[in-house]
Amino acid sequence: MTGPTDATARPPSGIGPADRSETRRSARSGVIGLAGAAVSGLFGFVLAVVVTRGYGPAGAGVFFAAVGLLTVVTAICTLGAETGLLWSLPRRRTGPAGDAARVLPVAVLPPLLCALGLAAVGLVAAPWLAEVLFDGTTTDGVRLVRLCAVGLPVLVAAGLGLAAVRGVRSIGPYVAVQFFLLPIGRPALVGAAAFVGASVLFGLAGWLVPALVAVAVCGVLVAGPLGAGRGARWRPQRADWTSFWRFALPRAGSAAIDAGSMWTGVLLAVALAGPVEAGIFGAVGRYILAGQLALQGLRVAVAPQLSRLLGQDRPAEAAAVHRQTTTWAIALSWPVYLLLAVFAPGFLAIFGPEFAAGATAMTVLAVAMLVNIAVGNVQTLLLMSGRSGLHLLAASANLATTVSLALWLAPRHGVLGVAVAWAAGIVVENLIAVTAARVVVGHPLVDRSVLLAAGAVLAGVGAASGVGVLAAGRGVPGLGVALGLTALAVLVGLALPGVRRRLWRIVRQRGG
């Protein structure tokens, strides 16, 4: 194993044997994470189609607002503990003789108590919240808020359980629950509710049920590695509380901002522009988040690895892993966002003609997400280095930018105003985060392979999109032409031995 001195003695851009070992490890995890992200993205899109087609713009706006409320409040109640588990568990010993089990009560009890307290408040204040969030105190609105209150502790427990699974097991079990069970179960149950003509209330109940199943599955998956029933020590020491929450508490604020970034836009849209605009923005946001799933899949794949490397004072190897995953993210996600930016009218036509008004908003957000993908998982790099305070600073700048611009733009420009506000917040956060991560890690986060991947995607997909627009416009026919040309270019390139070798070097980060 390469020690701290050896790792830092190499030139910053060099790739040594230890770096190659770590990038091979991240490659294996990354492939599994990407496969899971692809499935999750597919069924996330299916869910968006089910909701928008089943409930229309207004009903979809209410549904997305309810999910947004749950997402934001869940992130607040979790108090940063899910990231704390990802950071702390890989640095501890598992099994009956280890100290990993002591972290679980430290991480789980405060968030669950917070969730139960807020759930009780939600049950009592349901009529007032329904009037604020759902434009009236209808019976369904009040019941929606109460259902959200009941579901809140379940979602918090599911999030903590998934983080614990990722911290003590390989990525496979995590992917099975996070990227298969949840995204497949939700559209199936929500679709069943919409198919029989049930209200949004029953659709939201269908969205919550898979999370309850996930809690039970995660409990079983975590018990074995932690040594449950085999003499594991569960009683935490005072130092366990101090070290864990010193890291997690700054993350609590940034986690709420991160998890609620898109849903904050939905809530602002429904409050400032009405449920129809919120429904359109929710549909646009579904596409935007789907394009980010590759980055998310890579993040969950390598986060424990980054925590381990940085905890062992091996920043050069952590930077090499980061550059590799950034290259992958650009190669996989930039084509999606370029196509979303150019052919936004065609994509939104799938949801129905009422959603065409969100085309310009989608283009704005897709361009902002190109910046987000280009810097890679710099937020994860900051968090796994233990610098949760710096991440909070970047996320707070995002929130301040988004909310202030939305309050100014949304009343006059509707969904486009919210999109511009959200896009500006994304760019601000990423510029701050990448600067901080570069200083903290002390090694380059971009190399020639990253730049080559970006240039190749921009040239190839950009040319195909231009031909598609000239031949058939920005609707579905033009999108079809662009997709066909892009697929043809990929197949021709892969057929050339020189191109295959170069791509393999880029993916493995072994050259140039």
C-alpha cells in the first residue's frame, strides 16, 4: 500500500500503481452504480409520465409539491446523518469486535426524534399548511399534508438505512434498494392509483409504500456486517457523539439545500405562479434530474472509497478517482443535457401539449447542468474530506441565489423565472465548491482526459443536433435525427481500433 509520502511525492498529474489500483476499484463500483442509475432514470421518467398523464398539469403540480415538501423536510430532519454515516463507517471496523455498530444509534436517534416531532406538528397544523401549499383547505389538501406527516419518519429511516448499507457493504445491495426497489415500485403503485381514477392522495400513498419496504430491507442488510446478535457493542462513547456530529451538523443545512434544490423550485412555482406552472416546472425538473443520475450513480459508488483515501492521507489517489469519475460523467451526461437544451420542445411533447410552455426553461437548466457535470462530484470530495462547513457555504450561496432571483422573476415570468433562478444557483454553488475542493485536496481535479471527453462530446453531439434542427426542427422528428446520427457516430468510432484504445486509456485514466 502506498503511504502518504509516496502518494504526494509523485507529480500531481502522474498516475502511479496505487492510483491505478484505486481507479480500477472505482471503475468496478462505478459500472454497478451507473447500471443502477440507468434503471432509476428510466423509471423516474416513467413516474413523471404517469403523474403528468394521469393527473394533468394541475394535479401533477399538487403531487410534485407534496413530494417536494417531503423531500425538503426529510433532508432537514436527517440532520446530515446520512452523509455522516458514509463518512464515518468506512473509517471504522465492522463485525462483533469492531466499533462501527456504535455509530448507528448516534446517527439514527436524533434524526428520528426530529422527524417524529415535525410529523406531530404537521398533523396538528395540516389545515393551515394545506391552505398555503395547495391553494385551499379542501379535504384532499388537508389529507395530503397529514399523509406527508405520517410518511416523514419512514423516509428519514429509509435514507439513514441506505447510507448505512452503503457504508458497510459493497455497492450491489445499495443499488438493489435505491436504484431498483424504490424507482420501480413507485411508478407501479402511483400508476395503479391513477389507472383506477384514485386521487392524488392515493398516488402519494403509493409513492411512500416502497420506502417502508426499504426500511425493513436495509435493517436486514446492515445487521450482519455490524455484528447484530453476535456480541456487537452498540453503546456509543462520548467521543463517538462528538466526532460524528461535528461533521454532520454543518452537512445538515447543505443536505436540505441539495435534496430540495429542484423541489424548492417547485414549491416557489406553486406559491408564486400557481399549480399549473408548478406542474410544468416539475415535468421539466424530472428531465433535468434524470440527466444527473450518472453523476449520482458514480457518487454513491466512490464516496466510501474517497472517505477511506482521504482519511488515510492519500489525496493524490483521491484526486485520480475524482478525475476518472468526472470523465465518465461528462461522457455519459453531457450528451443528455445537450440534447435536452436543443430539443426541449420535443422532449416535453411526450408529457402532453400543455407542457410546451416549459421548453425555454428546460434549455436554461440544461445549460446550467453542463457546468454541474463538468466539475464532477466536487461536493462529495469536500464532504468525504471532512470539510462539511465548506460544502455548507457553497450550498447556502446556491439557496440564497435561487430564492432571491425566484422571488424577483417568478411572479412576472412564471416557470422560466424559476428556471433562471435555479440555474444561477447551480452555477454559483459549483464554482465555489470546485475552488474549495481544489484547495483542500491539493491536486488537479481536471486533466487532459477530462478535457478530451468534453471536447469530443461537444463536437459530436453538437454537430448531430445541428443537423437534426436543420433537417426537422426542434421537435420529436429533429430529436430522432440527432439521436440516430449520434448513435451512428458512436458505432463507427467504436469500430476503429485506435479510437477504442484511446477511449480505454481515458476511462482508465492511464494516459494523456
